[in-house]
Amino acid sequence: MHDNEIFVPEGYRILDVEGVRQLITELPIAGALGGSKDSWRIEEVGDGNLNLVFLVRGTTGGFAVKQALPYVRLVGESWPLPLSRAHFEHSALVHQAEFASGLVPSVQHYDATLSLMIMELLEPHIIMRHGMIAGTIYPRFADDISSFMARTLFNTSPFAMSGHEFKSLVAHFAGNSAMCKITEDVIFTEPYMPCENNRWTRPWLDGWAETIRQDDDLKRAVTRLKRKFMGSTEAMIHGDLHTGSVMLTAEDTRIIDPEFAFMGPMGFDVGAIIANLLLNYFSQIGHERNIGERNDYREWILLTVEKVWTLFRSRFLELWQEKGSGDAYTARIFGDDNHAAALNQEREAWMDHVFVNMMGFAAAKMIRRIVGIAHNIDLESIEDSRIRATAEARALQLARDLMVNSNAYPDIAAITTTARRVNETIPELTG
Ligand code: ADP
Ligand code: SR1
Ligand code: MG
């Protein structure tokens, strides 16, 4: 059931290529494109689940134009969705640019009536999923994504902010609850019960889908995770930080699409990126032409998983050391150097808390991409359904264990070691 009373402001209309051309013509930023308006090349490229995205190229520059639709694009008008997500995406991008400048596209224009944002055109960047499917190594990625997460999460937390500033952000992003509801439904609920939205690689994973629906330990664990997602106002999180929200080259990394942003648990962002790296790791069996051809690439992915966590952790702690002047974990009460160790211990305990949450959220993110509504191309593009299901079964095996036996994973190396073991020891499905 979805809320059918979606507010569409007067003046809102869904744009097409000519509508985008006309809109830009009337804006001061038009000059950056160069050439006459009729020479601009405009195409709709939206490959996401929710919105329209047009790429506009002139003779001297380009833009990406993103417009929210009053419904979920993946499903159609039967699933209405508030246009206000464009407002939250815009404000999240502005905050992210403040704290992680150079790691997000710059915003050129925002039109509240049309729920539309014009951004810097990222070119020749590609969506990271596509690069990973092709086996491309991204030497900057671990550094950049961990900086992005450390800076955006730390600076929007009460470790950096006053209580007043922090609560203003909490109040603002509470308005993005419709987007949170999508996550609450499609990640933390539907995969664990019979639901018409769910799908999986049939018939190979029929057993797994049923097992998930019968697994009380898993249900208890995901129930706890859902509550954490709903009630942990730790920082402004991106909210949909998968490898489809990363556009990059070998030299430059940008994070796009923060329309699910809200004040939530830090571990959700870190878990999302690690889950998507691991899903791609398991998918490599479907992308190599000869067995073992992608072994080096597999190892690069696991090394990247380890670096993402360790760099995130150390950078977050560095920021805390440098600018921990927020109202939470008040440094003043620890006073002189004699007590500094106690404060540092407490900060490390916070990072352990984020690690445990990260693991659970990563597991939930992996499970939802295999038996829930929205799958990812890393696995979906594997044509041979037996091979695809083999990769998916391995990912499910790891995810279930991460969620239910989290105590067995004291550090990130335990996760990558188990991923490797699962990938190498669970045999290909036959039948
Ligand atoms: P959705 O919210 O519907 O998921 P995204 O923000 O992920 O939409 O954008 C959809 C696609 O549009 C991306 O996969 C990417 O190919 C393209 N895109 C989005 N933003 C930009 C940009 N700033 N520059 C170039 N391409 C972009
Ligand atoms: C019904 S929308 C499903 C997914 O699309 C978005 O990209 C988010 O990942 C959401 O969960
Ligand atoms: Mg999106």
C-alpha cells in the first residue's frame, strides 16, 4: 500500500528533452554550454530506479539535469513518491560539498517547483558498478570514499556540531521520511516475508528464498537492524551509498544521488559500500571469460574492502582529534592529558559500534539485492542463470553469517577472509 496523496506544486511538469533545452535557455548558466541552444545535445540517461536524468552537452561545457518524478520510475504511477526528495537531495549535496568538496558534483541550479537540479556533468566518469563488471582497478577509490564518509559523517554528527546545530539537521531531514520508508520496506522487511515485490533467480534460489523466510535467527537480527536504522540519529548519512552512486575515473571520484539522505546510523553508509563491493566480488565468476582470469581483480576488491574500513576508521578518529569540539563526547570533561587516554578509549569504542552496525547493514544490503525488489547489474548482467545463482548463493551465505554470527567477525580481515573462503569452497550449483 502506498500513499496516493502526493503533493505536486502548481507549475510542476515532467520535462522532456525540449523542455530541458528551453529551461536552460532561460538560465544565466546557459552561457557555460557554448553554441546555440539548438546545437546542444541532450539525452535522457536515467538508469536509476526513481528519477529522470538528462545529460546536456554544448560546445564548451555540459550539465546533468535531474528531475524527480511523482512516482517510483522502476514501478510506475502505482507507486507514488513525494517530489520533496529533490529538495533533500539538493540540501544533502550542499552539506556534502561543504565537508567533502571535490568528492561530489557541484550544484549549478535548483528549481524547487520542478523538483529539478542542474549539476556539473561528470565526464569521462563512469558508474563504478560498470567499471567493476569490466574488471577495472580504481587506485583512488578506497582513499576517496573513506574520506567522503569520514568527513560527511563526522562533520554532521554531534561530535563536531553543537546540540542546537545538530537538532536543526535532525529536524530538517526528518522530512525525508518517505525515502526512509522505502528502505525500511524493501531492505529490512520484504525480503524476509512473502511479498509480490520480491524476486530471485528461479528455480535455483527457491530454496534460499524460502530459508530466509523461515529463518528466525535472521529475522530477529534484521528486526534489530531495522530499529537501528529508524532510530539512530548519528549523522547525516547518504542513505543509498552503493557502487551505482559512485562515478569515477582512475584519478577522480564523485559521489552522486543522496536523495535518501537523513540523520541515521553511520554504519549504514559504510555497510552499503562494502556490501556492494562484496556483491561485485562474488559476481566475478560471471564476468571472467576463463576460470581464474579475474583472480587478481578479486584480490583487489577484497583489499579495497579492507582499506575502505581501515581508512574510514583512522580518518574519522583523526578528524575527531583535530576538531572534536561538538557537544557530544565533551573533551573538556576529560581535562588534562592524564585523562586523554580515557577519551580516546571511548572514541575507539564508538568506532567498534560503527563496525558492528556496518556489518549488519552490509549483510542486509546484500540480501535485499538478491531476493528483494531492486537487484543490481553486477549480478543481473550474468546471463547464465546457474552461474548467477551460484554467485548469489555464495553472497547469501556470507550475508547470513555476517548478520547472525556477527561476534565471529572481530575485524575487517575476518570478513574478507570468510568472503574468500565462501567463494572458493561453495561449489557451483548443479542440477
Ligand atoms: P536515480 O536517483 O534515479 O537513481 P541517479 O542520480 O543515480 O538517479 O542518476 C542516474 C544516472 O544518471 C547515473 O547512473 C549516471 O549514469 C547519470 N548521472 C547522474 N548524475 C550525473 C552527473 N552529475 N554527471 C553525469 N552523469 C550523471
Ligand atoms: C523501489 S526503489 C528501490 C531502490 O532504488 C534506490 O536506488 C534505492 O536503493 C532503493 O532501495
Ligand atoms: Mg536515486
